[in-house]
Amino acid sequence: MTHNEGGPRRDPAAEPGRAAEPPTADLAVLLARVARGDQVAYEEVYDQLAGPVLGMVRRVVRDLAQSEEVMQEVLLELWRTASRFDRDKGSAASWVMTIAHRRAIDRVRSEQKSAERELRAASAQIDYDEVTETVEATLDRERVRRCMGSLTELQRESVTLAYYGSYTYDEVAGLLGVATGTVKTRMRDGLIRLRDCLGVD
Amino acid sequence: MRRGRSELHTLAGPYALDAVSGEDRARFERHLAHCESCGQEIRGLREATARIGVSAAVRPRPELKGQALRAAARTRQLPPVSRDAPAASPGWRGFLAGARGMAGRRAGLWPPRLAAALAAGLLVIAVTMGVLMVGAQHRLDTDQVRGRAIAAVLNASDVTMLTAKVTTGGTATILESRHEHSLVFTAARLRALPAGSSYELWLMGPEGTRSAGMLPASREGMIGPMVVSGLAAGDDVGLTVEPAGGAARPTSAMIMKLGLVP
């Protein structure tokens, strides 16, 4: 990892004395500043979150133009509602990703009701390699991939179909040909295992 | 444990993945409101799903950033939820109660308008802006947004200039536009603060006391221009000295207070 490229926030572990501080600790402080109308803090929040939000939304929505639209909506929503962020209810990153995921899912589900369904199927063939990934994303993806590997196949399929496929649990049950009760518990067990493996609380 | 409740509880996984119908979501959220351990579990599961999402990060097209910053600059922010929200912890509530007392002691409007000095003020701001723009090309997007916001205030038909002395030394000048819900703040010759302290600007009015941001560093005795948006009817502007990171509520006495044009 190069030190020149990253800037101060990119690699906290490289700075002596700050090794244990995750970048998300920053984010909560920045959000508090954003809530007070601080546009410079908003720019930093944008820098930290636009990539993760777009990457996730794109896997759900598939179409790049629409994904960018959802990402911009989510980040504007963040500006508008920063004062509502409550750190007692979870990390800032988890708050934002939850908002973004719901938006993405809503977009897909509303579209599936409309005639654009065909279009979405056609645009699903995007080559993801065309987009450059960040260093953090590469490390993070490696860790998540390893932890996803510790799930049973049914757990992993249930989680992935729900999260990226935007299917509800009963649709997942239909796709996998198992009982809805089984899918519900597999999703929960899978996430618990993932949570423990990733070391989040 | 009742059967209905444990059946509901298995929805935790699908809920954290947003894999529930609207009806299921509403049902589970009603359950969550009364189940503390469920809230904690959802929190952990959400952290896990967020990590799945973050691991897919890509680099967005750079031009989207300018668009997002401009959109934010013209979008009004929501105030915090009610101070008496049941979710607030006692410590937080006590803290807010103190701040409420402070906002209640709102003094009357004070300094005069100096319309004649408007042209001179505009010139100073234009020059300062030029210096800032030249010196900070790496912040181009931010500066463009700020520059545009400043221009919007300066060109508003109802722009008004106000000045006030800062009790600890120096003067503050504000150009205000009700129409743009914004003001441009500058200050001159403010006393230098010890390390660890900063000046913080406040909006105070019927919508409560909100931070308008930390003052930027002084350059050759001049501070700003700084744009404050989200001006509400009845707001006054105040200045305090706070810890460098800023405070959520004023923690020291106002050293400058300006009554805005109603």
C-alpha cells in the first residue's frame, strides 16, 4: 500500500498512535457537523460514502445511470436528515447503507411492477470490472468474502438473493424450493455468523 | 414466550436484509418498539449487512460530486427530532434542557444597518473570495459551490448588510438575504484564540439554537466569507468560543449577537 496516494484518512493504521481507530468513528463526528449545515464536512462524508453506496446500489439496481441517481438521492437525503442520525442505534455507515439499500430495493420492486422489467433484465449483463475499486473496498471485500465463505450454502444463498437480488424471504423460499420458515431462520443464522466473523457488534 | 412473538422474532434476518413485504415490515417494527433485545440484535445484523454492501464499493464519476454539493447547498435541512423524544437518554435530555434555558434568554435585536457601507463591504468580500479561490484550487468543487452561494446572496434583491462589534475584539459583518434563506459572514481583526479553541457561529430563533459552523482560520486579519444557509424566520446570529471541534450547543457566553432583518 502506498502512503502518498491515500491521504490521512485512507490508512489510519499507518499512522502511529491511531492504529485502532476505524474510519467510521470519523463519520459520526462528520455527520454531526453536517447536521449543522457544514458543507465542508458534507464533502468529506460524500468522499467516504459515495463509493460504497454506489457499489451496493449498482449490484441491486444493475443499471448504472439509475444507480447513480439513487446514490445522489441517498446522499442528498443524508444532507437533509443528518440531524436524525442516532449513534445509539448503530454506526453511521450502517445507517447510511440501510437507507441506501432500502432505496435501491424500492427502485427495483417498483420497476418490476412496470413495463421496464425487460430493460432491467437486458442491462443485467454489466461488466463490473470496468469500475475501479478503492483500496479499502478491496480489503473489505476480501474480509467479507472470507466470512461469507464460513456460511452454509443455504445461508449464503438466502442472504445474497435477499440483499443483492432484492427478493423477499418468501420469494427466496420459492426460488430455492424450501419452506419459508427455513429461509427466515437461515437468513438470521447466516447474518449472525457473518456478524461474528466480521467482529461487528 | 408467546407463540406469535417468537414467530415474529424469526423475521429479524429478513428484516435486516430488507427482504420483507411492507406489511411484514410494519408488523416487525411494531414488535421492535417493545423488544429491547430485538433492537440490539437488528443493530448487529444491520452492521453485518452494511459490511456486505460496503465491500462492493466502486469509484463514482468525479463530476457527480459537484452536482451533489450544489444540490445540498440549495436544500434545506431537517431540524433534529423533538427534544422530548422518548428515545433520548437522561444525560442527553439534561444537556438539552440546559441549552433550552440558554435559548430562552434571547436578547433583543441590537446593532444598526449600515446601508451606506454596503458597497465597501461587497468589495472586501469579493477580494477575499478571489484570494481564497486562487489559493485553494484543490477544493475547486467546494469553492464553486460556496462562490455560487455567495453570489446568490450578494445579488438578491433584498440583500442587507449588518455589522456588530465582537466584545472580545474585532467586528463581524453579515450580508443577509431572506429570499435566499442565507447569509454571508465575514469578520475582521478577531482576537487570536489559544490552540484547542475556535469561534463558532450560531443561528438562534424560534426553530431553536443551531450551529452555523466553525469560523474558518483568519487570513491576514480577515475571516470568511462563510455562507450560512437554512436561515429561518426570526433567527438571530451569535458567536461564541468553543472547543476546536465545535459544540452542539453554545457552552460559553455570546461575544457577538446580531438581530437579523425579520
